[in-house]
Amino acid sequence: MRLSTKGRYAVTAMLDLAINGKNGPVTLAEISENQGISLSYLEQLFAALRGKDLVRGVRGPGGGYYLGKSADEISIANIICAVDEWVEFTRCGGRQNCSGGARCLTHTLWDDLSTEIFNFLANITLGDLVKRNLGKKTGQEDNPLSVVADSRSEAA
Amino acid sequence: MRLSTKGRYAVTAMLDLAINGKNGPVTLAEISENQGISLSYLEQLFAALRGKDLVRGVRGPGGGYYLGKSADEISIANIICAVDEWVEFTRCGGRQNCSGGARCLTHTLWDDLSTEIFNFLANITLGDLVKRNLGKKTGQEDNPLSVVADSRSEAA
DNA sequence: TGATTACCGAGTGATTTAGTAGGTAATTAC
DNA sequence: GTAATTACCTACTAAATCACTCGGTAATCA
């Protein structure tokens, strides 16, 4: 799992699309204007998103982009993986010969953590984000985003 | 929150330190050997980790590095933030004049998600990772890393 | 036919990544 | 003392990535 500014741009653009695409397609020019991302960079990002069927483009006047599927079916992990392709970090991949030493133990731990982070982001959908924010707006008091955040968060 | 290969190197190195530093300091040369990371790059990473008191160096023969505090007090977020400094993504920061439009709504959503990811990683310590792995080794059947991973993980 | 929009490829300065090289400072062992 | 070892520090660099510009082509609508 990799979370760079590129992934953020993609998530931000997809959020914009989820919010503004309710009735009719949204043009990249609009997203560019709304989010302050250059048009050409958006084109690159959407080429990747299109490849994973996360968005669907319609050409011509009145055209633009739709979400490729329902916002509830698109996870944050989906978006990030589409633009920020997965790089295998541990060279051994678990199967090579850094046999049993401290190196492979560390790699195993990293792999497990990596999987956990991925699952975490795979469990948050675009729909979740939008819905939670609406809930907040209607006067909810608890932090509606706290799925896991609990006590021991003195870490900073 | 930013999660790059640099952060991974740092987490991996810190894991190595947590595992091998039980009795005596660990040299960067050992970590370099164990994890396949160049010595000089480790020096750069550890300079940042030292700055945040996450590690403590001892010079001279028999020297090396200790964890700066207990493994249970060092979160993954701590490590990543030390080496991969926090970049504010949304230019408006919530306070500027992208007043109420779709742009700021999206930014708010992104900020909330970002906070959620941070809290998630802030709740996982080096100690957790090591302990969970030991639990796994003693023949535990459940995935000991599944803190949040539950049902709806058809996303990929 | 012309405007609009997605789609496509080449190129680019700035930044980041991961590393080399060549030191100095502190500590230990002899 | 002297030599070895280790942290600690600065400067430099090839390669990759980031975010962008430019200049197109293809489809669709009025």
C-alpha cells in the first residue's frame, strides 16, 4: 500500500465526482477548477481510474465523467491502487531465501501491517465518506469518522 | 499522512531494532545487512528518528542504537511522521476562502479521512507488531492482525 | 460545420529516492 | 597514547516520480 499525494489527488477528484455527479456527468475542467488540480494531470489520473472501471467518460458537449459504479462499491483502496500502483516492498516476497532470519521476520511483520492498512482503506468507501459528512451536518455530536480511533491516541 | 517507501524503510528498520535490540545496541551496519538498506540511507533515516527521540545512539566500539522509548510507546504513525514529514494537502487548510463550495466540502472529507488513517496507524505500536507475531508463532489460528478487518472486504 | 469534451503522447522542471563519498567526534580495547 | 569502531555530519548524484504544459485526435452535440 502506498499513500502519496498522487493518491490524494485521485481520492479528492473521486470525492468531487461522487458529490457533484448526482445528476449528470462532471467535466474534468470543473474538477480542475473546483479542486485546483491541473487539467492534464487529471487526465492522467482519470486514464488510470478508467482502466480500473472506477469512472466512465462521455465525450462531446454535455459530456464528462460518471462514477464507474456506485459510490458504495468504490473503496479508497481501489482508488489509490488504480493510480499509485502497488510496489512489492520486500524483495523476498516471503518465498525467497532470507530464510528464517531476522530479515524475514521483519518482512513478515511489515507484510502483515501492510495488509492491515490495505484492509482498513478497503473498508472505507466513497459513499461512506459522503454519508458520514452529511450525518455530521445534520447535527451529530460524535465524530462520525471514528471507526477505530479509541483511547490510546497520545501518539503524535 | 503519507505512506511512501521511505516510511516503510523506517518502519522496517525500527522493527529490526525492536526485535534485535533486546540485549544491547544494534549497529546500523547490522540493520543494513539484515534488511538490505544502504548504510548511508539508514544514517539519514536515523538522523530523523533521533530528532524525534525514537532512537538513541551510542558511539564507539560496542555501540549502536537503542529504541528511544519502549516499543509499546512507539506507534507506526510516530515513525512515518518522523521521516516522511507531514505535508498539508489542502491549500485552504479549512480556514481559507474556498468558502462552503464543493471544493471545501471535498477538502473536509479528505481531512477527516486523513485523520482517520493517522489515528489508525497511531494505534498500532512496534510492540503490538512484535507481540502479535509471537502469538502467531505459538500456534494461534485467528489472524492476530485483524483489528478492524471484518466482513465487507470484497473491495480490492 | 463548429464547439465541446474525452482521450492520447511527448516532453519538462522540480522534488524525492536511495545511494556514494569523504569526512569528524566519541568511545573502547590494546 | 594509539588504533579500531561506531555514531554523526555534509555534499553530491543518478534515477524515479510528481505535477504540469503543449499539441494534438476522436467522438458527440447544436
